[in-house]
Amino acid sequence: MTKDRTVADRGEIPIVYTIRGCDSCVKLLAKWDAEKVVYDERRVELSQATLDEARQYGKLVPIVVWPDGRVEQGFGDSFGCFI
Amino acid sequence: MATATTVVTSNRFEQGLTYGGFLAAATVNRDRFEQNYNNPVLTAEDRIFFQKASQHPDGPRKLLVIAEAWCGDVYRELPTAVRIAESAGIDLRIFLRDENPDIMDEFLSNNGKSRAIPVFVFYTTDTKYITHFTERSASAHAGLALAMEQARARLNLPASATFGNLPDPARREFLLDVISRIEPLADQWRRDAVKEIRQLLASALHLSDAA
């Protein structure tokens, strides 16, 4: 994991919008951490600006914005959490 | 919710946030709470029912809410709980789920596996449990299941298709199709929640005029 937003904004690592109280988000991050995936986590519950940023991409967290522009919402068999 | 072991005492209840305090502390979604509060779904008949229920000797005088401001189900349903409390003179207090795990543990759903919110718990004036409502109405759950079924049919997916077993892009299409079907149902789900809360209270208090 990295906190370097610049790297993420350059499209080199995935951006993941999360809520720490969301079970699907926790499961995704646990999987990525186990796989040593480097990512930029942006927690939408911490600011309206980040939440609004996430809403540009989807309606369910976790929302993953991959370096190639692909966007995924939710994780696994769960619907995820509406934002 | 078992009264013998509950952590929800009268003193604990008093420690909850008022709606105003909750909104003041919320970092997100204040606009959505205000929008739903200003677009109430309670009818005049609903208000009369809740007033009558609160006047029952064993009726609700306290309403405990478990919530988090970031949750879509919460900003959809909490303003309705506030309207119910206001219409019937019920004291409403809000407890943040992630700061009150002991309270949340009393109201787990999905066979004890889910910490779904919001939870609305009605208590008597001396904090005896009456009934509670979790997340969304049964009809809303059914509506979600129907939306998934309809999406599978439109996308020619097998009945066994879930979000977890489809590869992209089929998973993405499935998800977006389901979302597009349920989004217009938000106000209906809010009305259904009121209906279900009325039924829960009517059943618990043996009132004859359930919705």
C-alpha cells in the first residue's frame, strides 16, 4: 500500500475508494495486502470531497480505478455499500 | 435485545446523539439527510398511528438508532425515524455503529453475521425493548432479489450468476443493471419501511390498526 497520491494520479497503481466499516472493502484490502498489491486507498467516509470524487466513478464501494481506466465496484459476492 | 443482558440501559440511552448532534458530527452526506428529511414519507394516518402507539401504556417512548453517516441505507431511512419520533413525542438517540460494538452486537442480522444498519429499536419509557427494524423492509429485500432476477434475464445470465462468480465485463454489466433497477425504488422503499415499522409496533403492542 502507498499513500503517494501522485503515483496513483499518474496512473501507475490502482486507486481504491473505501469505507472502513464496509465489510466488502475490508475483504478486498485484506486480499490485496496478502497479495502485496500496491494501491492508493481513499476513504470516502472521511471527507465529502473524497466521497464526491468516488461518486464520479460509481455508487458502491469498494470502487477500484485501475491504471488502464477500468472501474470496478463492489467486491466478491457482496453488493458492497451504497455511497 | 434480551432485557436481562442488554447494554442499553436508561443511562446509556441518554448518552446517544440527538439528530442535530449526529448531523453536526457527520463528515459526509449532510445534504442527503436534509433532502430526505425535507421529503417526508409519513402520511397523516401514519402520524396518528405512531401517536396512538406512543400513548399505549407499554408503547414506545424511546427510539435508539444505530447508524453511520456514510451509509446509503442510513441516509435513506434515518430521516424517516426522526419524523416518526417527532410526530409521536418519542426521544430519539443515535449511536454510531463503529463506536458502539456492544450495542450493535445485540442487533446483528443475517444469523448473526451482518452488522447491517440502520437499526431502529423502540423502547418503553423505562427502556424495555419493544421491537426493532433493520436496514430496509422485507419488500425492499424482495425488490432487490427481483431486480437481480430481471437483470440476469436481460443479460442472458444463468440463474446461478452472482456478483461473486461472474468475470468482468459480465459482472460489471450485471451490477450496473441491478443498480439502475433499484435506484428509482428509493422512495417506495422508504414508504415500505414505515409500513413495516407500523406492523412491527402493532404486533408488539397488540394494536388493531396495522398498516
